[in-house]
Amino acid sequence: MNIKKQVLLKEIEQPEIYENVSPVYLTDETINERKEKLLQLMKKEEFDVLVIYADKEHGSNFEYLTGFIPRFEEAVFVMKNNGECSYILGNENLKMAKHARTMGTVYPFSLFSLPNQPMNDDHPLEMILDQINFSTSKKIGLVGWKMFTTKAQDNDTLFEIPHFIVEAVRNAKHDSAKIANASYIFIGGDIGIRTTNNSNEIAHYEYGANLASSCMLKALNAIDIDVKETFLGNILNADGQTNNVVTIAATGKRFEYANVYPTNKRTKLGDPLSLTTGYKGGLTSRTGFIVENNEQLPSTQKDYLDKVAIPYYQTVVYWLENIKIGMSGGTFYELIEGVYPKEKYNWQLNPGHLVSDEEWMSSPIYPDSIEELKSGMIFQIDIIPSIEGYAGVSAEDTIALANEELRNKLKDEYPHLWKRIQNRRNYIQEQLNINLSEEVLPLSNTVGYYRPYLLTKNKALASE
């Protein structure tokens, strides 16, 4: 039976944040493991070669093997099922090849470079692909950044990478070879090699989850009347790290002039405020009102706490207490639908998704999903209701699922990380009265911590 806990707004200690946490580099063993996993899956799925595309916004599958993204250019990484690798790089990324985590033959291709840069080697891409030699390939996989899961079209034949690259591959392949979208090999919930993480990878990604949540708590503590969005936005960005989502610090009416960035608009008593920041490994988001109590809420939203905030928070608690290794994504979807009906609360997206280098990689949680929730998966709690006439609500954060073997490896190999995780678990269970399975590892400091009234900084929602 689906039972939601009672929730109250009460005085509560703030969670601890961790300063000066050093990034954890991916080891050579991890990179080799990634390559071997890919080669095994290529053979299972009968791909002779993969052509992996990247640009600044869509470089995670490429980076998974190479260790870098091509920043302001495009790039292609080609892997054959015998382990042979090739890089096709523009002018300003050729230097990165010598730093790459996976070695391969480098082919300069200046058409991947920025407009008006020298293009002295402006020969067709087909010439490079001919040198790499697809002549014996029977099945070629194109990897961009998304899977297509439509029921109305042939998903294998939909490609989201630039047309001229697709056409070059078509021209270079043998007449009988098949080209298929192969992004699922990386991010598909059933078999995708990027959907689960080893201990080194979890430690690597915890850096971003810790940073995002630390920035968020600092920003929440800096909220006051008459502060600029840009002031809060500056707090949300830290350590010189690149965000993997647009930083949000938006007060009052949003999207004026179609703007999505923090502005010089100042906070006002009674206005809603949305804050979001995210880095590789984790995002943290909060939405509430710039008030001290319900008397200061807008006249039409005096019941915001009972109507919006508490039902949402009860669902977050239920999400945290019920996610388990081994259950199907469809079962978990039904559990959330059972306590927080979509028809009533108007949430549209998946109630939780996988996180990695990008903020949203993919999700095994959707209606009728038979994809298994597995040890090593990193999830973002992501339920976005829309209740007409009311401001939004948000308490998004990051957790990992880990079986006993993975937990022991984290404890042995990364004791400082393990201590942070245990401190977070203790806070969640003792201060917020949320009962976590041993399998649930909080990677964010603010998991389960939510203040609906943003000027009352000593009070947050908690279970009874």
C-alpha cells in the first residue's frame, strides 16, 4: 500500500557542506574498463565500427573514452570492434590528441573548425573515412547523444548528428553495410555501458554533486530582500567549473524578453524564487517563496504550503525511501504515480533520471519500463509539478545506488568520500526522519532538505 509520511515545517539544523573537496581523476584502469565494455557490447550487438560524434553540448559519449570534449569545435572518434581507434579533429583540438585517455590515429579535418579559420586540408570527410577503411564493415553505428524511442518511426534510422557527417559515412561504407543509431550502446538503460559506474567513477562524479549542493546552500543562506539575481547566480557558480545546465537565479516573473539567465532584477517580499546549478555528476535545484511565513504569501497562494510544497515533499521522501536495486523502472514509476498522480499535479517528465557528465543522460523510469534499476546507477530526483495558479516547487538532488560490493569498494578506496556519504545519510535519517535503504548513497549534501519559506532559514520540511 502506498503510504506517504506526515510532514511538518519545523526548526531544523542545516546540512553540512564540504569545502575544498578535490576532484577525483578517472584512472587508467577505469578508462581501459570502459573500452573493454564497449568492445564486448559492440560484438554482442554485431557492430563492426562505431562513429562517435561530439561537440561542446553533446560530447559525453565521446568524452567517456577520450577524456575530453572538443570545446568549440566538432569531432569524431571511430572505434572498430578489433579495438583500433581513430580521431578526426579540427584545428584547435589537434593538440588534445596527445593528452587523450584512449590512444588512436589522428586525422586533421579543418572543416570541424570555426568559421573562416584556415581550411587548407579541406578535402571531403569521405577521404578520411576511406583511410580508416569501412570496406569490410557490415554494420556501422552512429553515436550522437540521444536515443529515439518513438513508436511511430524506425528509431534505428534517426540520426541527430550533422547531415554532412551522416552522408560521408553513407558514401564511405560498403554498399551492403547497414548504418544504425547506436547511442543506446552508451545510454540505454538495459545495456548502456554508461548507465552504471564503478567506485572510481562514483568518486569522480561526487565532486560535482557536492559542489552543486554546497553552492545551493550558500545561495539559500544569502537570500534576502533587494538582492540581485546575478548576486545569487554568482554564488551558484564555483571553482571555475563549467556548468552542465544553465544556472538559474530567477525571481518574480520568469522569461521576460525570453531571457533564461540571471539579471539585475532584485528580489521582493512575496515573490517566488527559483535557483538551479549543476556540474558533472550532479544538479541541485530549489524553488520557494521569498517570505517568512504564509501571511506574506500572495493572496491567491496562502495555501501554498499545504497545496503545493507538502505533497511534493512527501513524494520526495517516498521516492528516497522506496527506490531499490533490482526493481524495474516501470514499477518505480507506478509507485510515484500512486502517491503523486500526474493527472492531479501535472508533472510531465520522468520522475527521476540518470546523471553523468551531462545533467540528463537517460532514464529507466517510465511507464511499463522493464529496465532494471542497478547498482552503480546515479540518479537525480526530478519531479516537476505544475499546479495552475501556484508557483512551482523543487528539491532536486543526486543519489547513487550501490550494492554491498560497491559500497565496500567505496569505503576502502575513498574513505573521505565514504565519510561524507555516511554523514549525509545520518543527517537525512536523524534530522529529516527519512529512512534510507543501505543501497541509497546521497552524493549531494542537500538531499531531502527543502525550505519553502526562503527567508526563514532555520526551518525546513521534515517527516514526522
